[in-house]
Amino acid sequence: MLKRTTAEPRGLRTVLWQRRLEREAHDPRMDALRGESVQVKVLRAGLRALGLHDRGVRNALSPVLNRVEFTSPALPLAFDGFRILHLSDFHFPGPRGLAEAVCSLIAGPDCVHCDLCVLTGDYAYNRRADPHVVAPMVSDVLGQLEPRCGFVGIPGNNDTSTLLEMLRSDGLPMLINEHIEVERGGEKIYIAGVDDPHEFRCASVLDAVCGIPDGAFTVLLAHSPEVAGSAARAGVNLYLCGHTHGGQICLPGSRPLFINTHCPRARAAGLWRIGQMQAYTTRGLGASTIEVRYACPPDAALITLKRGEGA
């Protein structure tokens, strides 16, 4: 069961939210987002000339499910085997067929009846995407699932406050520099979430974990890997994020040309860690800027928590 905590909010949380609203209202990218840039048009034309564009779109509509285990001695015994479905970066509306491809991916019973579903932002293609189109698409996807402990999400750098409020109204709780507790068998773990650390730069790990008991097993949701160092110092056990798309367009061997984030490339996709904190970066389910993927399939992650020594 999800339960919002009653920890006293820190003053910085309000300041950061106001900063987000101000940056959203005076976003210099908005005019640029009215249409495709010259660079994107040239790239698209080049891919079509090489006969690669349609293949890239097919790749973008072929998501895979990664099954991941994390083992920790700090995990309460009641949560041994707890399954978290991690979804990120839908970038709706996206290419035609994207929502259907996502629904098909998560249609299996392991996903449908997971224990908790977490979403790490970028529900919208960009900040000009119509929230009245994006929100129903997200709701349709989540409507396929029946997680025992419900859903929880965080904002991404392409999500406006209007969209976030619509998603909340549709039943998706948003963690914005705060946390909730999950209770099972008389024991608890904590799910913390931060605002976007990449463009809005409004993430506060300290606010998100404020009030969590020392030593409690904590999962931190962040849109990007960029506050992982702060999370590790705060005692977070598991860090889940997206944003990078794993590069989206990669060289053979999934070597990304560009990861669009300020972090080591080792944190751009898959498993990594900082000290005792384990972490996972999903490649996400959508594509942005151009609706193609190469050597970098979209993915969701079904994460199983295990109690024990080692990782």
C-alpha cells in the first residue's frame, strides 16, 4: 500500500517549484519547438536517401522488456521478491503505433500484476505537445496494469506543470522533491522522487529524503542520472532514472553518439553503481527530436528486489 508521508516539508521545495514555473513561462526553447530544425530535416532526408529511415522507425516501435534483480541486505524481509515495473520517456504522441507497442510489451502477467509501477518522466514529446493528447495516452497505457501497490511518477524535462496536474487528476501520484512509504507485511520501504535535474534543475535530493528513517531501504526516482552523487551521499539504496534514451542513435555495440546529459557514459544505460548505491538507467520507451533508433532498442524494466548480501 502506498502512503504519503507527513514529514514537514522543507522551504526549498516551494522555492524550487516556483523556479520551475518561472522557467516554464519564459522557456527560450518554445519558439524553436514550433517546427523541426534544419538539422533534423537534413538528418531525416539523409536517412531516407540511405534507405535507413523506415528501419529506424521500426526499431523505435519495437520495445523490449529487461528483467533486472537488485540484492541488498537493507531490504526488509517482507519485500523479498517485490517487483517494480519501471517505465520512462514515452514522448507521446510519438510515431503512430507507439502506445500500442508499449501496451503490447507490458501485457504479460508479470508486468500487469507487478507490485509497484514507477514512471521517471518525459511523458510528452516536448513542451509544446498538447497535454490533452498526452495525458489520455499515458492513462491508456497505465490502464493495462494492476500493480498491487499502485503507481507513482516524477516529472521530466519535457513535462509542463499543466500536464503534471492532468496526470495527477487521472490518478498518477507525482513525487516532486518528496517521498512516500510502501507498507507490506508490517514493514516499509520508501520511494523518493525529485523534479527534473537536467533542464529545469529543480531537483533536491535532501528534500526528497527528508523524514525517511536512517537505514531505511530507499528507492530514488530521478529523470536523469545527474543527481546520483547526491543520492549516494544521502544513503539511497537504489537509483532509477531514464532521460538518456541510451543514446537513441548508437554505433554497433550500443555505443552512443550523444547522451544529452552531464554524467559519465557508463551511466547512460543499464546497470551501474556508486559505492553501495545500485542504479539502473532505462533506455526509455519513446524517441525524441527524430522518431528513429539504431543499435539502441527502447525498453522497460521489470525489477525484482531481493534481500541478501552482494549485488
